[in-house]
Amino acid sequence: MAKNELRDLFRAVLAAVEGLTEEELDLLLARRARLKLVVEPFRLKASGRTDLPLWRDRLNVGRVLDDLLHSGSREEGNSILEAASLTKMDLEQIARHLNLPLLKQDNTERLRDKILEATIGSRLNSEAIRRPQAI
């Protein structure tokens, strides 16, 4: 194996590990779980190009999702997404991870709204229903 191929392989493994949540990392470090890597070929698009690798350095789905799930407001969640400077493809990847329905005409703003509603909005709505405000 060539030196640059080995480097790319280690980058892919590192990105997979970086995508784990804190809980998953704790389980691995405590030796109560094992790490299993699955190799999935990229899907060929109609244009002939393949999807970009999931291990791209600039996107860490696990960390972004973890931050979103622990944020206290939609505004905070929106600032997390903005700070990550995600592309439409990145947002689609996160939406797929959340099992959200995607439409071809969804733009980045609509994708952000869907992700924020799925991660933060639904929780805030549920809390508001369970905790009626005192009048």
C-alpha cells in the first residue's frame, strides 16, 4: 500500500471515530463496545459523479448533531449550523441521518429549518405542552 493511500485510509478511520458521540466514545474507552467499520460504495449520480466521501474533514455529522441536540433554542441551533458553514449536500447528509423527508426543491434554508425542527423545535414544543405557563 502506498504512503498516500495509507494516509487516506487513516483519515477515513479518524473521521469515522470523530463522528461518534460522547456516549459512544465513553463506551469504547471503557471497553463496553467495539468499533465496527463498514465500507459502503458511493452511489453513482445521474451526472456520472459519485457522492462526496462521508469522511470529509469539514463535516462532522456526529458533532454537529450532538451540539444541536444539546442546544436550548432554535436561535442557538441556527448559529451552530451557520458556524459549521455547511453546504446543501452537508445539510442533506444530516437530514438523511435524521430520517427526514427530502425534496429536490429543498434549498439550504428549508433544510436548516427541517433539521432545526427535528432536533430542537419538536423538543421545545413538547416541553411547552407538558409545562403549561402560570397565568
